[in-house]
Amino acid sequence: MTRTLYTGGQLFDGTGAAPASADVVVEDGRFVEIGSGLDGDEQVDCTGKSLLPGLFDCHVHVMFSGIDVLRMMQTPFSYPFFEAIHNLRSTLDQGITMVRDAGGADLGVQQAINNGLITGPRMQISLGMLSQTGGHGDDWMPCGASIPLLVEHPGRPSTVVDGPDEMRRKVRELIRNGADVIKVATSGGVLSPRSDPRRGHFRDEEIAVLVEEATAAGRFVMAHAQATDGIKVAIRNGVRSIEHGIFLDDEAIEMMLAAGTWLVPTLAAPRAVLALADLGAGLPQHMIDKARMVVDVHTESVRRAIAAGVAVAMGTDSGVGSHGDNLRELTLMTDCGMTPAGALHATSLSAARLLGVDDDLGSIEVGKRADLVLVDGDALEVDTLGARIHSVYSDGKLVAEPGRAATG
Ligand SMILES: [Zn+2]
């Protein structure tokens, strides 16, 4: 078995330890030795580079390629599957070797990656977002037509439900169809036509049933939760992560700390909507108005959650905007008071814990899978990190080399 030695670099192992010079040896797709003066059959010179564990983005939509409602209405049904191939590659080029798809990708996309038919990060899929009538996943337009961002199909069923019984049945259907994680909207949101981000959706008995069924199947639950009420319904019923968390009050932050709930801030998301509007994308006025309404209060909520010590995992909502600038979220997180090391931790081991894969992934430690990112220069200069990704390995295999493309 070939031993590959990565030598001469600065190691940021993801565990929270400070960066330090170290050699890393990979054998049979796993880290087998970390230390100094190590040897190997093959050698990768990491002089001037930093080594990071494969990074995570806990909230992406690989089937979206920038929201533009008018364009999406003109797009053939199957076209987003092909766009996803491109989006997945752009994500890997950011050093992201695992994502959680928050709605859109189905079992076929995941299997194509797992079988090596297409190249992409490891992926947990949710298929779609459970939503009440009139909720964030209900695409009913005032004209009376339903115009979904992605049309339902046999692998991605409709997810609008009301009441505990419909909820129970739909969770089982999503799990049957391949969902690794269950996503629910416990409040309104920005992109939906008729929902209000300030209003909670679903009541306790519905979320309790959802979490009960997901737990029985060994699945975690992620909640699109913007309204204070919807955030609290999610936390007190055992949802694992609050996505967006726009209207967090002090009590919600206390509840998250007590329950160990993660926050996935997606600070990039409302900014992406506003940037698309500036570029002239075909967006209904309500989307633009809602993005404007939430962007500042969102930033303030995330700042307070970080200061209070809430567990954070990095997520971007990429797909709302374009894919491939995921690491810009790290700058937004540090602008909210996180240290650069904290932001990298949120993008590695903390994220792996949220996804329940930290036994195998999320840090450079002996025995773990060799998902590894080489970056030119200092890993802690997060503002420019995305532009300095040199090469990306998954299970010890080279899967992306954006640094080579950049230098010809
Ligand atoms: Zn999303």
C-alpha cells in the first residue's frame, strides 16, 4: 500500500489546535501518521502551503444556479440536473468535500457522485422542505397557479403538509425516497410568494411528530427558521440545527445553548438575493423587499449568537446565489465577531458533528478519512482563502486542483 507524505506545510487540523508545522501521511485513503520527520513512498511538497481538513458547507442547493424566477420558468425540467454537475465541481474547487443539500438534490444526484459517475463533494440530501399550507415551501401564486422553483417528481415529492398525521406520513415518504436529513420550514422565508419571515409555521404537535419519526429512522432535522416563534418551536422539539436564525431573541439563544442546537447562519443568503436584484434577475418585488427587511437584523442576531457561544456550522445557501464562492461566508462570520480559527472550525469539525460524521471526517486526525485541502499561504487569512485553494483530496484521491488552473 502506497504511503503518501505531505511535508513542509503548516497544519490546521480542525480540532481547535493552533496551526503548526507537521508532516501528514496518508495510506489507503486515511490519515495514518501525523508528526515530524515522517517518510513515505510518494511525497507532496507543501512548502509555503497550509493543510486543512476537507471543508463543509451545511446548506447548499446544488440544483439551483442563482434564483431568477422568470429564467427558471423557461428552463426545461431536466436542465438543473446538468447544471448540478457544474455546481458540484465549483463547490469542490472551494475545498468543500462535504455538503448538506437543503432541498432539490435527489437520490440520483447523490448516487451519481457516490458511484463516481460525476465528481462532487460527499452529500447528505433532504429532497425537499416540509412546509405548511401557505408556508415557505408552498409555491401558490396570487394568480392561482403554483410555480415551484423546482417541480416535484417521483424522486422529490411535494412537501406541503398540515397536521401530525400528514406530517408523519410525509416524513416516512421522504426517508423512503432517500432523505438523509429531514428539512422543515418552521417559519416563513424570503423566496416564497405568500409567507412572512416574521411568522412561525407548524405548531408543537406537528414538529414533535416530525422529530419523533426522523429520530426513529436515525435522521436529524434541520429547520429553516427565521421567525422567533418558529425558531423556538424547532428548538424545544429537538430539531438539530436552526438555518438562517434571523429573528433570534435572547430567550432563543438561551434555549439553543441549553439544548445544544446548532446555528447555520447563511449570512450570504439575503445578500445574494439583493445582489441578484441589482444584476437585474427576474425576481418578484416581494422577494427583494423581504431580503432587504431581514439582512441587518439577521447579521445582528448572528453576532449575538456567536458572542453567547452558540455552536455554529458554516452554511451558505449557495444556489440562491451562484456556487463557487462559498468561503466568502467565512468573512461574513468573522465580521459578526467570530475568530478566523472559529470560522474554520465551523467549516470543519463543528460541521462534521452537526452532520453526525465526525467519527470519520472534519479534522486531520489519525484514522480519519483523508479529505484534505492544500492552500497557498496562511489558512487563517480567511478573507482570501477561497482564491488560494491549491488542491483538494477526498479519501486521499486528488479531486480538484483549482490552483493549477489559476497558474496555467
Ligand atoms: Zn436554503
